[in-house]
Amino acid sequence: MEENLAAFRMYLQNVKKSSENTILSYLRDLRGFCGFMEGLGVCEVSKINRTNIMAYVYELQNQHKASTTIFRNLASIRAFFYFLMGQGVVKENPAVDLELPREERKVPKIMTLEQVEKLLDQPKTSDAKGLRDKAMLEVLYATGIRVSELVSLQVDDVNLPFEYIRCTTGSKSRMIPIGTKAKEALWEYLKKGRVQLIHNPEETVLFLNYGGKKMTRQGFWKIVKNYAEEAGIPGEITPHILRHSFAVHLLENGADLRSVQEMLGHSDISTTQIYTKLNNTKIKSVYAKAHPRA
């Protein structure tokens, strides 16, 4: 098999123009695979079948290799056999359409309610910036929307009398309730803060920077980071961690999983279910009853 690996290396180097690191990564994976095949008594690539490959996958699992490592190995094997097909060495690719091991989802990092309270109390609402930052943080925690969705909100997306915001992503739109704290912060920002930041009376974006333009994702990430440091919260705190915390705190207080799924904008409830690993509370209620700041 060494000759096949040498030919594959030349192909990656001269045809694919792959970097040396990429080539070394492919060869490292494939040498481990070929060594395992030879241990099974399969010494020719043309004799390797799907069962042999799955045996190698199980061996990697038994070695407690990470799912990402197994996926990478399978990708290397598949690429190798596509090359061999092109060379006429094999007639088909036995690594195609294999039942891959499910990639493990990492349990998301969350903040405690006390940490969230500290963070949300940091903005000084004596100026336009503080009013804006307070409103953005409160809305983010009250709704769990993505930071890209937060900075894209329009003034018309806010309905304070009925206490909800409209969040639009692509062609999809969803209505999300907001609690009392977020409603109050939005009201103060719209009444006192935004009027100081706006330069163009026709601007429709809700949250503005000092230039009167739409706040950027990067700009808001820096804001969250600075306030987290001021609050003395350990670790890196990002807007996405606040989104995770929103979901977990709702579930801990009895919110319905389907309701949380809809508010987060997850198309598949299995994505939302990752949050249930962080608490054992029975799911039984909805947003207004469950949210700690409602």
C-alpha cells in the first residue's frame, strides 16, 4: 500500500496543490488506516471493503478518539479511494455513504442568574450609550436572539404595548415576548438615548453607534466583553453565552421546550434539547411565567 500512498502524495502536491500540512495530515490518517488493514491481513487496497473500514471506525471509537478525529479520518479515507478510482486501481469507493458516528455536541457554557444580573447592571444609564447598551443587553437576555438578529432589529420590530419584538432572519419571521425589564430599558432608550445617537431622521435601525449607523456584531461583542470584565465575571463572556443562558434559565424555571425552540429560532428541536442536559427540571410552563426577569 506504500506505493499507493506515495502516488496519492504526489497527486495532492502536484495536482491539488495542497499545503504541506494538509498533505501530512492526510498521510498520517492513511498510514494508521493502512496499518490497521494490514493487521487484518488485507494488504492490497483493492481488497478493502466497507466492513473493513467500519472495523477501523470501531477501533478508533474503542481508542476513545474524538468524533472530529474519526470524521477527519473517514474524510481522508474517502479522498484516498476517490483518487484510486481515478487511477483505475479500484472500481468503487467503499467509504461512500458510510453510517458515520454522530458528532458529539458540546454542552454550552452558561452564566448563573447572579452573573447575568451583574452584567445587566453594568451600563450607566446617564447617557445615550449607557441607555443603548442597557437596552441591548436586556433584549438579548429577554429573547435569546442571535447577536446578528439583535443588531438588525428595526424600530418597527418593537411593539412595547403588546410586549414583543419581531425577529426576521431571511424569509422567516418570529414574534418573541419580552419581559418587564427589557420593555422598560427599550422605552428609556427610544425616548432618551436613540434620539441623541440618530443623525439621519429616516434611519430605521433600532440600535445605533456614535455615527448614527447600525451597530456591528463586533462592536457589540466588545461591549459585552468590557461589561463582563467590569462586573468581575470570570472567563470569556460573549453574546452567544447570554443566548445559552436565556435558554437554560427558562427551562430551569419550567418553560416548555417547544416554546424555547420557537423563541431561539431552531428549525430542529434536537438542537434545543442540548440545553436540557444542564437541568433536570420538569418542563411545564411558558415564557411569561418562567423567565426570571419577566
